[in-house]
Amino acid sequence: MQREITIINRGRGPQLSTSRITVQDIVPYFQLNYSYDQIREIMPSLSVPELEAVERYFNEHREEVLEVDRRIRARNATCRNPPEVEEILRRGREQIHARLAAIQEQKAKGQHVEGPTG
């Protein structure tokens, strides 16, 4: 029997009932218009029904969710990592974006796409 996927609050803000992933964890990807497949490349533990539940919640509570996102971004803007950590993060983002671009290119050509490990 499959459990119903809902958005609940266990004290960390709205999150999936099926995992610890919060709505705010996924909001940036929705803002960048990532497809479910692209989000699942980054967060492979998510299912399409889970993403649908988060997107439904996001659409139904858009202003509230975006306001929380603005506050998170403002708070994070005042907290900086040491330069060496920022460089590691920058390289990691580049690698993720390059991998997603390669996957999209392979899919467009109808080629087999390798999983996240290679």
C-alpha cells in the first residue's frame, strides 16, 4: 500500500511527509524552471509524485513560500563562507550545471543517458 504524499510541518517548515526534504529545498529549482527530471538528477531520492506534491503546495502558497525564500536569501547573504569553501561550492555548481547540460544534449540526440555515477 502506497502512503499518501502530503506536505507537513515537523518544525523545520513545510516538508514532504515521505522524507526530510523541505519545500524550501526545492523552491530554487522551480524558480529556475527546472524539469522534474533535472531536479531528480540533483535529488535522486525524490519521486515524481513527491515533486508534484511540492509543486502543488508551492503554487497554492506561492507568496508565503517566496517570502520565506527571500528571508532565507537575505540571511544567507550576510553569512559568508571562507574563500576556499566558496571556490569548492562554485566548482560544484559548475559541475552540476555541466552534467545537466550534457544529459539534456544526450537526450536531445536520443542517446542513452548514464546515471549519476557515470
